[in-house]
Amino acid sequence: MSKPKLLKSLEKLEPEILKRIMDAHPYGFDKKLVTLPHPNPGKKGKLITVMPFETEEYSYLIMITLKEAQALYVPVEEDEDDIPDDMKINLEDIIELEDAEKKPKRRGRPPKEVKEDKEMV
């Protein structure tokens, strides 16, 4: 007898199943993703990305995007430097300064230079 098949999104997946997936694929599962037509008849022509996963009880198709799959394995960077917060440079401030220094580009022909007539003395 075949296992029941479940289609679940990543948000609705039980944490213990997600842990089992992470243990089964320690280096990522982005190469295991499959693109299928959407099962909802109202969304005919749309595609979804799923990752198949088998357990003893169920056969899962987990709806997940490539970015979500890669984000699960990206380590969270902790702030381990000894620089106080008031001494850190904010990248947005630098970008604002650079934008303020730039002059707008002129489009079209350059303005005509007006030659002043020399008065004859």
C-alpha cells in the first residue's frame, strides 16, 4: 500500500519534519527542488517549486522557493566585534553623502556658448 501524499508550504511544516530534512540534507537541498504545475485548478498555468521528502508515514511535497531553501542554510552572522555602537559607520549615511555630491546629468544638446562682442575702442 502506498503512503499518503501531502502538499505543504514551508510555513505550515511541522518543526520536527523540518529538522529531519535539515539532518538528511546537511549541505542544502536546492538541487533537489522540482518545478510542477500548480495543483489548484484556479491557478492553471502557474508553477510551484517543491522538494520531495519521504518519511515512514507520509510522502511530502514541500512548497519552497530557491531563495527560501538557500536561506535555511545561511548562518546568522553575530556581531562579534568589539566596536561600540556609537563608533560604527552606517552604510546608509555614506550612500546619502555620495548621492548628495553627484550632480544631475544634463540631457540633450549642451547650451550654446554666448560670445560677447568686443567693443572697438
